[in-house]
Amino acid sequence: MTLIATSSPRTAPSLAATAILVGATLMGSYYLLRQQQQRRREEEENGAGDLDNNDENGRRKRAMEDVPLREINLYGDSNGTGAEDDKIRILTRNTITIAHASVTGTCYKFSQELLETFQKRYSSMSVQLGRIDDWDWWDELLNNEDGNTIDEDTPGPIVVVVLPTHTNGAWPVAAETLQTALHELLTDWRIERAPLKSSQLSIACFGMGSSAYGDQTMGKPAKECWTRMRNLGANTLGGVGIGDDSVGNHSIESFAMWKKNVISHLDDLNGLTPISLTTTTAEKSGCGCGKPSEKEGCCQNNESHQDSCNHHEDEVQEDEEEDEENTDGREPEVMDLEDMGASMMASSAETSGEPQEMVTPSQAKSLQKEGYKLIGTHSAVKLCRWTKHQLRGRGGCYKHTFYGITSYQCMEATPSLACANKCVFCWRHHKNPVGKEWRWKMDDPYEIVDEAVKAHVKMIKETKGIPGVKMDRWREAHTVRHCALSLVGEPIMYPRIDEFLGDLHTRKISTFLVTNGQHPQAIQNIRPITQLYVSVDAPTQKSLIEIDRPLFSDAWDRLRQSLELLKDKGQRTVARLTVVKGWNSDEIEGYAELVALGKVSLVEVKGVTFCGKSDASNLNMSNSPWHHEVVDLVKNLRTELQRIRQKAIDRGDTDILPEYDLACEHKHSCSVLLARVDQFAVDDPVTGQRKWRTWIDYDKFQELASQNEADPTFTFQVKDYLADTPTWALFGAAEEGFDPTDTRHRKKKKHPKYTRFDEDGIPTHDHNNTALTGEERLSLRSLMEQKKTEVGCGTTVTELKSGEKRIEDASLMFRGMVVVK
């Protein structure tokens, strides 16, 4: 590092010396501050077991950004060679460093592929792999502690960065250390210009993104990283590569092309012969867009493609002028890969003059592998596990408990596999397409319904051989009575959704439609249906972006507008809350405000179901709440809604929020129903007690829907098709929402070791529901106290470097224990 003190020839020597002394003092103070910050981070990581234990109820309340990061190496050795302490300094010559900030696993897989290729091809070089936040980039890029002398026969250090793109083009959390360091190095006046030039560092960047979010943000972090490294004096190994995960195999193809380009530059540095790789489809065509022949034209001739490339070059030039770091005057080279997605999506439309099909062959293969039966070009059905459960007399789903549907006569379907969100808890693992609006071929709604019913009935017929199937139910299941439009994607995005719903009603099939609230206009225009849902996945704008990862930049405003439109619907409306511990289980006030916007008929609160690890989600089993935790949340939500209601009454408002109360629960699926008292509760004239009517008179609904179809001016309300809720389905019932006409089945004969617990989580009854002795309970309490010394009191949320959030709570330690009977 060089300290520069500028002065005129006439400046007194003492002034120059003073300037140098002041500069050195400031620099020393700056490094001391950074060392103190680093020590604090290390102390927090080593002692992160007890977080804010003195909060009310022992619950952690403070913001997620205050949670110390503690790394759990999910992929084995993060560098592919050894422990983190064995990492080589980045500026060490003859070293290749591969750094990634993978969120869903894609960038990590690409980084692993680079590691394997480089280790085989450049055996004389040291190759290391790690997460970006494994290094202190400020220290690594400024200080080469090995003190290597420049040896022209030895290649300089190489850094390859693989970065995903977050919402609105933001850098992922795991890469913020690099982002901050690059910004500080470019703007700190005490640092010499182009400090990386002397080290002969070379840089290569590949970015992952989705064109569905907008061309200006796809791969933005990778582009910015490449530009800033270049401005700091690093050499470049070709241009930036961008992979589009929303267009077929684009990311794989573009990565292969970019990788080949990087290796050709590395071969030049190492004096190796040119590389020979397997030719990809895109390379066979000689064009980045992957078109198979010159006749169809090249993506270079696409106006939007050229504009996008020119835009990025201008952006780089502007950055260089602003930072005055363009040290050698070379024009930056940017590969055309970032626009392959748009060109590939447009290619079929350009040649045929028709919109493309929604589902690519690879997406279709993935969906079919998971049991989806594809209908036409954009629809699907799948047999729900609850359908099979109830066919065998093993219980129905929560809709059976809450609303009286017959689970084995319910068809789970969607007329649109595409969605405008990429929710972290989506149990479909994002194998479906994404998009903000409809841009694909459109199938006839009547054909979709007809083929969907046929496909569903065919799957029902195939269940005949499953052990335990009750034949009377199996025969009844051939007649579809209900349709849950919640399979995957966003059904309301389908432009002809109204006709689709009308045909279902004509067939006497009830309609339960779930939307993510990103298409308010479609919600406003939709016909009366049995029950309309809006998913409320987060209580604040910030958490909504983190959890839903929406394509729309105004997703929060769209959600609020959609909820407001619900209060004008005459039929049953539902706010659907999916609770993910550590992600959206706090800030009850925010949820209450959103519920109040729509004055919804019902509030369904369900704990997220963990469906295993996937590349599309960083959830773990600890993020799934227990049923009692969902119950506590719903009770707190009820209290907050009542507070809002009372506040309006005290002000003398005329527009008052209705009263809500707990109506039903389904413990098997960790679900609780909060219902409007004015719509679903009546006082029993005999007992004087509150009687709930959350079930649906389906025949009556079909009669009302038919009248509305014939005369659109005819309207009907929630109370016009109610039915009594059975006692076993009510909240607090001994059956806990399980239909007593069925028999509970447990896998491998495993039963809970303890069946009842006190308020502290100490078991009070064993697996036979026999009360434990005082001595036994005391012993268990001692074990819990010991656990609390390890993880702290209350709930501890530890945010890992991978973005995963691990939950630890000593009060839950006995609840998952089982016994074989």
C-alpha cells in the first residue's frame, strides 16, 4: 500500500512530514478498528449459544440482522481440500481461488465443477474452494502476507467468483463482505489507485439470475463484482457469464460456454494447449442464443440483445470514469451470455409467429418424476396424499375438518404451472416456470377441466390395489366433488380462469382457489367461488421479499391491494398464513393489520411442512413449528385483532373490524382456524353456548352459483351456504380435529413417547397416556435445565452463512421422542 502526500515544490518540508504522519496515524487507526471488529465477530460466532434470553416469555424478539453468523458446513469441506484454517492467501501466486455465495445450491454445484476441472487440468497450481464470507476480502486484497516476489514464470493469483442474484439485483447476504470491501477499496482516498495491479491478480465472474425478474437485474452482482475488480486493477479472464434459471437449460449451456472461455485464458497463462470440451447446442450453432441454424438468425441481430449488451458496457465505462480507475485504457469485454435467455425465449415465437409453450421438456420431466400429470401445455393434476389416506380410512385433510369436504373426492389441480413468486417454503421445489404475466400458449379451459378430471379418475382407479382401500369410498371417489386449486403455480394468472371455474361449477365441483395476492385485478374480476384464499406469507415488506422472493418489485403493494379487495366479496374469503419458524413467526401486529385490511371471513394458520432439502430452499426441520406453537401464535393474533377492534370502537369509528375467535384445529397438519363470529357463530338456544358453522352446504352453494351464472345481478353471501361444524372438529376437542370414523395410522408403529406436557414443555403423561410420577417429572425437568445451559432459555435463532436459520428451543426437547409399540 502507498501513502501519498501531495504538496507543491514550495511547501515546507515540515508540512510534508506532518501530512505523512497524519496519514499514517489515520491508517493505523483504521486497521486497529477493523481488527477490533473482526475480534468481535469471532467472539460472537464462538459464543452464540445464548441470544437475548431476558425477553418476554423467553422469546427472541430482536431483528434478524442482529443474529451472529455461525457456519455449519453443509457440503463437507468448503474449499474441497481441507479445513477452513488451511486456506491459502488469495493473492498467493500460482493459486486459483473459487468463491461462491450459493443460496439454492446451483452456484455451489457450478463451483464444484470448476474445482474438479481445475484440479485435473492445472495440477501444478493450488486450487481452493470456499464461500465468499470465508474470507476477509479487505485484508486479502490489500495484504499479501506471503511476500512473494514477482516471478514471470509463475502464474499470478486467480479468483473465480460465482454469484446468484437476489431480488431487485441485490447481492446475496453471503457475499456482502466482498461487496463492502470492493466499495471501500474504490472509495477510500488513502488507498492507491488500482491496488490489485501489482499483484497481477486475474478475475472471472459468473452470475445466476432469472430473466423473469427483469433484464436489468439478472446477474447484476456478478457484473458489479467484475467491474469493481477490474477498476481496482485486476486482469480479466474473459467477460461475465450469466445463467438464466427461468429458461430451460440456459444456465447449464451458458456456464459451459463461459467455463470454456475462462479455461482458454488460463491455458494461455499456463502455456497449455487449447481446451477441447464437449460441444453444447449453443456452440454447435455458433451463436449464444442456441439457434440450430444460421437461417433462423443470430442473437447478435436481436435489437434488444444489442441494447442490453451496450447498456452494460456503458455502465462499466461510467463506473470507471466515476472512480477514475481505468488504468490501462482497455475497453471492458462483456460476454453476450446474459441475453441468451431472452433470445431463447423469443426464438420459437420468431420462427412460428406463436407464443411458446409454458413448460420446457426438462421442467416437464422433473414435474412428471414427482407424480404430476401434465394437462395440455400449462396445467396439471396430482393425487393428494390425503386422498389416499381417507380412501384407506386413515383420516382426511384439514379441509375435511374445517369445511367438511370429502378428501377422497377432492381433485388437486392448477390451470397455470407458472408463478410470480419463488417462496422459500414452497414444497414443489420450484420445478415449475415463473413469470409476471401470461406470455405462453393458452389451452381451452373446458378441455383442461375435462382432461384433468379424466386424469384424476385414472389415478383413483390405480389406487384399487393399495392395501386397506375401502371399496365403497373407492367407488365414490370416481365422482369428483371438490377442486383444490393450490397444486403449484398461480392459477389466477390463467387469463381464462373465469371460464375454467364456471365449468367446474357446471360439473357440481366446489372451488377452493389459492392465490399469492400478486394479481389484484384478477381477484377483483373473478366470479363467486366456494372459497377464495390469499396467502399472507409475511407481516412486513422486508420479510415478504426475503420469504416469497417475488418477481414484482411492488409485491407488497399488490398484496395489500388484493387483501383490500376481499372485503367486497360476498362469498367466503380466507387469509392463509404459513408459519415458518425463524422466518415469519414474529411481528403478530403486522399480520393483524393485513387481516384487518380484507376483513376476511376466515384465517387459516398452518405450520410449514418440511419436505426435505432441495436446491430451491434453505429450510430445515427446525423451521417447522409444533402444533402448540401454531396455537400460541393464533391466540396472540386473536388478541391483536381484538385490540384493533377495541381501538376503533373507542374512537367511535363506524367501520369496525369484526370479532374473530378460534373455531377449529387439525393437529395432524398443525393447522388452526380463526373465524369471524358474526358470520360463522350462533348461540345455541338450548345450551346458550356458542355454536360454530364453518362447514359448507355444497349442494346449496352449487344452487346459488347456478343462479348467479344465469343472472349475474343475483348475489349471495357467506351465510347462505353454511353447515354445522361437528364437535370433533372444534378447537379444543379431544379428537384434535381427527375424524373419529377413521383410524389414526402411525408409520412403523412409532408412537409419541409422551402425550401431554405442562406449560414448560415437561412431559406429564407417557405413551399410554398414564400420568408420570413426581420423581419422573423432576428428573425430566433436570434434563431440560441442563439443555438450557447449552442452548439458552426460550427460542434461539442462529442464522448460518448458507442463509439457513436453525432453531433451538430446550422446551421442545421431549416432543419429538417416540416409542415403538
